[in-house]
Amino acid sequence: MTSRKYQNCIEACLDCAQACEHCADACLGESDVQKMADCIRTDRDCATMCWTAVALMSRESNFSAQTCQLLAELCEACASECERHDMQHCQDCATACRKCAAECREMAGVGA
């Protein structure tokens, strides 16, 4: 069982990864997909990093804190990109990204 110290961060990362995956997929269905290209790319990068962070925290890797520090930056970038768009899936993704960034910073012991 994973250490309780990681549990909130793992849950936030899982929620964020799922929101990013959903957002990227939904963006592909928008009428102007080219306009959504940066959003899709950032969503995919963020989701990949979230899944990686979950794996590292789950095995209590010595690199969990550094990974989460980087993920916090990526989540902030993804949230900023998603906030540029009015679609609900983008807004939901931005919210999940902001929460994940906060949990990652807390777990890594880094201030906002």
C-alpha cells in the first residue's frame, strides 16, 4: 500500500490525468481543431506526466518530489491554456490542473 503522505497528491494527479485525457479528446471533436492544437498538446503532456507521477509516488520513488515540482509547472501551463477556451471540458480541465498543481507543490514541499 502506498504511503498516506502521497495519497492526496496521487488522487489529484489521477483526476487531472483523466480531465486532460477527456479534454484532449473533446478538443479533437471541436469544429476548429487547429485552433485547439496547443490545448490538445498541453493536455496530452500534462496527462502523461500525471500518470508518471502517480507511478513514481505509488512505488515511493526517490524522484517523486522532483517529478511533482515539474508537474506543478506543467499543470499551471495546461490550466492557463485551457482557461483561454470557453468549452466546459476546458474549464473542467483547468480546475483539475490547478488542484493538481497545488497538491504537487504541497507534496514536494514547495510553496506556491
